[in-house]
Amino acid sequence: MGSVRWAFRCGSWTPSRSDWLLAARCIQREEKDRIGQFAFTKDAKSAMAGRLLLRRFVCERMGIPWSQIRLERSPRGKPYLAAPLKVRSDSGPEPPVWSFNLSHHGDYAVLAAEQGVQVGVDIMKTTMPGSISVPEFFRIMTRQFTAYEWSVIQSAGLENQQLAAFYRHWVTMATIRPCRHIALLLGPTGGLLALKESFIKAIGTGLGFNLQRVEFHLSSEPLTQKYVVRHTKMHLDEEEEEDWIFEESLLDADHHVAVALGPADRAGPAPLRSSLPPPTSFTLLSFSDLIASASPLTEEDPACWESFNMKAEAPQRQRESHASK
């Protein structure tokens, strides 16, 4: 089965006029217009990187020519490939279906894709909670985690270590939002930050899910940038879900990324854990990598650059926080 883990560092990307105009020509017109509506360049760059990551994946791994890729959005805003083209001409067995997911936060946009299983990905940057104290922030977020999870978070050590544990839990939960199997188990009220985010994204249930129903038991292994941890367990309604696998790693000291992998359908033969290849770390791509297989879809629009170049990078509070580091 195929596996893809790509990352692009949007935060340090300072596109030239020619780069931005080329990127805008290589995505669908409605996506270019949507990106143009962002108030800050930080958000526009993240969205553009996400579109290019997805189109590169569909082109290079699914074998669909760039000019023939048509991406649409579900009612919840999740991108999907509309009317996938048949790329196999022989009469052999159909290859396993690809599942893919995107996320961006902090300085990165990431894409994870897998054949034959459902996939969700989420990334979180560990940041201080603005103008309020960490204890107050945790108080506001009390309902997002179980008593056991809060005991793990608050026993992590200093405040920055507690925040890292907090975001690690959240991002994993969110990765499963796009996945159908858990969505069926959770029911219509289905909708935590790296672990909890990865879970939510794989099941596609949105934010209405009672987060107390899901509890993560983290691996004791420290997270690093070169090693992917795959030992965290998820409990749903106090019972361990053995069909789900969570991969965790660091892109850098501040960015935690989680990938959720689940069965393609409820009746799937699992156990999934024994059929998966060893986990792979994320590959950091350059802008040249993003557009290596690209072909322009529209004419050049100089106004697109002029609009982008007039925007501020980020809201004032975010710029001040970044400058203080």
C-alpha cells in the first residue's frame, strides 16, 4: 500500500511576484478567488500551499494529469476529488483506494495520504495562550479532556511542558474527523488538540461530538523530529479501539503532528496494525517541489499579486508574539 507524508513551511515562505502569480495560475479559479479573500498573507500562504500539496499528490501518486484534476469541497469544507478519472487501462484488480487529508497551523501545511485505510492529519504549534494564564486557559478548556487526560497534562512538569502535552492530546483527537467508521460509532453528535484533532478530522463529525467519550493513553516515548511514535492508544466509551493507529512526531521543536489511520469500512478484515508498513516521517518540500508537476490552468492575473502584496502578514498580536521569541 502507498503512503505519503509531506510538509511545507509556509511561515518562512516569502514568495516573489513571479512565484505567487505562477502558484495562482496552477490552482482552480474559484480557489484562487477564495485565497484572495484572506485578510492576511499568513493565511493566504497556508491555503495556497494546501492546494498545491493536494494537487501534487493527486497528479504524482494517483496518476491524474494536473490539468484534469477537479477538486471540490464537501458541505463541511473538506476537499475531495470530483469524479476521479480511470488511470488504469489493464484488466487487473483495482488498486486500493487512496484516502488523504490536509492540515495547517503555525508555520506549516501538511498532507498525509494512505491506500486502503482512512487517514486524518493535524498539526499544532505549541504557543502560550495569549493574554490569559495557563491555569486559566486550562480551566476554560476543562470539558475538552477526561479526568485521566488532565492528570497526564498537569503532571507533565513546567507550564510549557503542560502546554505541549495539552496540544499533543488535542491534535491526535482531531485527526480522525474525516474517517467514516468512527463517525458511525459516535453517532450524530460526533465532533479534542494534536491527538484529539487527528481523531476528529478522520471521522468527519465536526465539533458537536462529546469529547469526554474519547480518551487517549499516550506513549511514554518522547517525541522527536526523526522518529515516529506509534504506541498511543485510544479508548472510546471506556473501551480500547484496537483498529485505530496514531502516528506522532515533531516537525520542529514547536510543531507536533499526528496522523490517524483507521479501517476503510466497519466490516474490514483488520487487524490494521499488522498490515501497515513501518511509519514514515514527514518529508519537507520546497516551493520548487510543490510545482514540479504543475501546469497553468488560467491566465496570469497581476491583480492577484497586488492584492497579496498589500496585506499584512498576520494580526498585530500574532506578529508581536512571533517577534518576542
